[in-house]
Amino acid sequence: MSRESAEAKGRRYLTEGRLQVLEFGPGVIRATCRGDGAVHRLGWWHGRWGCSCPAGTFGRQCAHLVALRLVAVEPTFAAAGAWRAAAGRRDSVA
């Protein structure tokens, strides 16, 4: 039996409802994902994707990040400005 790829496992986690997005805003995405053995913290912060699982800690693409990246895109300053405008805020992005 072959081992499930990170991409396939991430899609499975998403369809099984294991991903919970906690915060989505300018410059930050926070989520949790219930893996096969534990719940991991993951998201976009400090300008990069990260996950608390062993694979994510070493900068590799893990199944948890695959699941999150299927529903979220890398935040940009332009996206943050659009988000603020949609929220009715008048403060600047800088």
C-alpha cells in the first residue's frame, strides 16, 4: 500500500472538516487543523506560512498547510487594503 501524499492528505483533512480558520485579516491567517495524531496551529504570520507540526517546523509543505492553502491565499498589502476598504476602515495599510 502506498503512502498518502501531503497533497492528498491535505485535501482529505479539508473535506473531513478538520481545518478551522480562526482569524483572517490583513497580514495574518491563523487556523488549527486536526491531523491524524494531534491538533496543529498553522497560518501566515511574519511574512511566511508555518505550521506547528514537525514537517511544518522544518519549512516543508505539510498536509495541514495544503488544507489551509486550498481555502486561503498569501496575504499581500494590496489585499490588506481591499480588506480594510470592504470592512469600512479608513486607516492606511502602511
